[in-house]
Amino acid sequence: MQIGDLVSGFFEDPVLVAIVAILLGFVFLVYLFLRRTAQGFKQGMDQGRQ
């Protein structure tokens, strides 16, 4: 079995592609949420020192 066979087999199953796309989107949104939370915390800490 070659990598090309795995890749073509993966894209033939639309349900699997949709699940992977949803998981990637969820991970990206969690990253953005955590990044915004950390930036807000840093700004709050910086404003508290002034």
C-alpha cells in the first residue's frame, strides 16, 4: 500500500473529510479563543501596573 492510495482513499469518503474539517475548525477556534484570552489578560495586567 502506497501513500497515494491512502490519500485518494481518504478523499473518496466525504464523511471522513467532513469530520476532519470540523475537528480542524474546532481546534483553530479554540486557538483563537485562548490567544484572545491571553492577550486580554496581558493587557489587564499592564493596565493594572500603571
